[in-house]
Amino acid sequence: MENKNIFESNRNAWNQALGYHQKAKKDYYKIGFENPAFTTFNSDYDNIVLEKLNNIDIKHKVISQMQCRNGSDLLSLMKLGASEAIGFDISDTAISEAEELAIISKLNIKFVRTNILEIDDKYNDYFDFIFITEGSLQWFPDLDDYFKAVSKLLKKDGQILISEMHPFVYFFENGFDFKKQNFDKLTSYFNKAPYDYKTGLDYIGGTEYESIECFWFMHKISDIISSLIKNEIEIQSFDEYDIGNTSYETQELSGKFPLSYIIIGKNN
């Protein structure tokens, strides 16, 4: 399948999923962002991310988030002192909700519906800092293309922070059960072919439904690092953690597998 069709399928699948997300969270974010002190960074893992962010000076800087979803994380990040923020996402429904939250929050923030690979050239060399969060990279078949697009957006010496689910997490996408040890259900770390979420993308409410066809891709840690280097993003730090914002934090996995990682890089 051509990449154009993959991205269009994924856009439609996420538009469908956002309806289930909104039913699950109701007016949680709308009510939250009426309070200037409200933030979505409130888990143990978020505290690790915030500690990393404290070492990056974003005060009075122009920042962005790739795949910003409904904008709630970027709005929270904006409250750390940035002067301007722009979020990008492929989902029409996500951007529509983000724009509502931006009005409620009264922050200097803008949201753009677009494929990350097709961001307008007017944003080249525009950002001091770019934020990439959990579940973002898997939607792109070629990370070289992805980081080429991202690196163009960064100013010289601009920084990037990737806070992502570890590829190990995706091992268990197909229903692997530790107690049964059904190894035939383990997702291959080396498979380049696309996978599909047939029972839906509602990671907030957990509702299962017949999803519009969508495609995600396994990326090895070496692929991620190599793509960053190829696109002249200098890796300043790389850390792995046994916690994360993921539903896979079970007793069986605790302390045994990396569930998340954080990479900080600088554009050369």
C-alpha cells in the first residue's frame, strides 16, 4: 500500500477513535483548562519527563509538538514559560478539540491539521524546541522521512525531546499472556510489515469497536537512533525506564522490561 493511502486510513481511524475518547473523558479537559494551574503532567513518569524538561530552557521560546492529539500536553508544556506554541496532528477531530481548549486556556498557541511529513515550509527553522510523546513514531513507515521533516522545523541548536513507549512494549500488542507463555503471539521486533488495531484505538476509555483500517510499524531502537543521526540531530542523552504512561505496567512486567525511553537531541 502507498504511504499516501496509509496516512489517509490512519487519519480516518483517529477521527473515529477521538469520538470514543471524548465520550470517555467528557468535559475533563475543558473544565481543567479553565484553571490556569491545570496540567496533564501528573503521573510518576511525567515527573521524569518534567525533570528532563527542567534541563531545557524553553522560557520565552517557540515550541511545538508533533502529533499533538487534542493539544492538552502542549498546552500544559506552554505553561512552563514558552512564548509561542504550535501543535500539529493529522486528525481533524483532534485539532478541532485542541482549538477549543486553546480558546479556553487563553494561551498563545495554534493548532494545524496536517501530516507531519507535509508541514508547510513556512515553519522551517521556526522552533527552538520540539516535543514528541508516547505512541507517535509507530505511525510512520520510514523514520528517515519523519526525522528529516522534523529537523527542518528546528532552528540551529534547537532541541528535541522524544518521550516514547519502548519498542519492547509492542511485543505484547497481540495479546501475549505471561502465564500461558504463548510465544507465538509475540510481535516481532524485526518485522517491517504494518500491523493493524482491529478492535479500535480508544486507549482512554478502553472501548472495543470495529476500527477503520489503520497501520502501525515496529521500529527498533537502533532504527530510531540511526534516523536521528542521519538527519544531523545530535543525541545528547538517551535513557530507558521501567515505567511509562502505558497500560502494560503489570506485575509480570514490572522491573523486567523497558517500557519507555527519553531521547534529548540538538539540531546541528
